[in-house]
Amino acid sequence: MTVNAHNELPIGVFDSGVGGLTVLDAIRQSLPNEHLVYLGDTARLPYGTKSPASIERYATQAAAGLFEQGIKLLVVACNTASAVALDALREQMAPMPVIGVVEPGATAAVAAHAGGRHLVLATEATVRLGAYRQAGEALDPAAEVREAACEMLVALAEEGWSSGDIAAAIVRRYLDESNGFKPHTIILGCTHFPLLRDTIADVAGSGVLLVDSASTTAAVVRTTLEGNDMRRRADGSGTLRLFATDGATRFARVGGRFLGRTLTYQDIELVDL
């Protein structure tokens, strides 16, 4: 395959559900002329309730499904899969670049406040794995990283209740439960949470920096493409294909909120991994 032909290939993005669409949307905004392919493994979500062996198996199967579509770079837009299966995916897909969502978020936080206090808002599964804490403390041993499980924020994002009194009250309750921990940064450690960014910022106050794993991952994707001379050279907007392993109607309804556009079940291609 020629360089030009390879550069025309799409970027592949996968998650266990629709949350990774926030990452895809950030990539699309940063790299509007790149082709994109998204796979939501909705038949087997959530990954966080599964064993590490199952998570790795599901993640490698999803990656193989995207590889069959012909991709040039893989984005693991799932915090659980990034925490558990990133090494296996990099080995499986080599020499293709594979980018997870944990490392970019942790890197951005510690770069913004060396030796600082960082609060990670995530799902129970991500907190249990401790991936952000491990990544942040490895990058900056002087950093203090705490993680808070915020399951109700997932439901708020999927129902479209990302603003208003109810959303603010729930966010405030989660932040109050940090027992006086005053963070310099709040890391949005779930791909659903960028939808609640404004509400979280308002509740946290102006002195706290929000780190969005979607936008930080998109920045790493851009840098990786440019550093490896993999950018699409053709003019014009890139295309988007959406795949799911189950529930095309619900995927379209919820996914439309994440992408800021109306989707129908006809926009979703069902696949079997």
C-alpha cells in the first residue's frame, strides 16, 4: 500500500457503549478531514463488571473487528479497556499506533499542576482498577490522586440531563463526599462526563482546572498522526461510520446526544464480533 493510500484509511475508535462518542467527536473536531469508524460493543456492556480476562478478550475482538474495516490507528475510548487491555492491544495491533484514554488525561493533569492534588471522577469499575491514580503517581510521584465513583453521572449524560438543578445537586454531592479534598484539577475519567463539563465546572469553582479525557486523547491522536506522517492529505470532510453489536435504536437515540446530531437506527450498522 502506498503512503497516500494508507493515509486515506480511517481512524478506528471503540468503546463498550456510546460514551466513547465524546472521544470520537473531539477527534472529529480536531481532525475534521480524517475518516472515522466507531464500534460500540453494546451487546456486552458494561465491561467494568467483567473479569480482566473477559475484558481483554472483548477488547481484542473489538479491535480485530475494526482492523477488518481497514484502519491506520486505534483509539481505545473505554477507560476499563484502557486500564486492563492496552498492552495486549498494542501487541495485537503492532506496528499500528494504539491510544488509550487514561494516559492522556493523567499526563495533562500532572503537567498542569506538578505535585498537585487531582480528583478523578469516574465509574466504579475505573476506580476499582485505580488506573488514573497509578498513571498520575507514576508520572509525578509528588502528586496526590484520589478517585471518586460517580455512577449517577452516567445516567444523567445518557438521559440528556447534563445541566439544571438536578445535575448540579448530584455533582455537588459527589464533590462533597471527597471529605475536604481540595483538588487543583478534576479529571473527567469517564467518556460520558464531558457532557456534564459545564455543570461540573460551575460546581467545582473557578480555581479548579477540568481535564477532559476526550479532548486530551484527541490531542494525542493528532500528535501521533503528525509525528508518523499519517495525516490524510485529501481535502474535504472525513466520513463517519458507526457500528454496534446490539441495540441500534437505543444507540442512535443516546449516541445522538453525544454527537450533537440526530441519528436513526439506519445510521448504525450492526456487527457480530
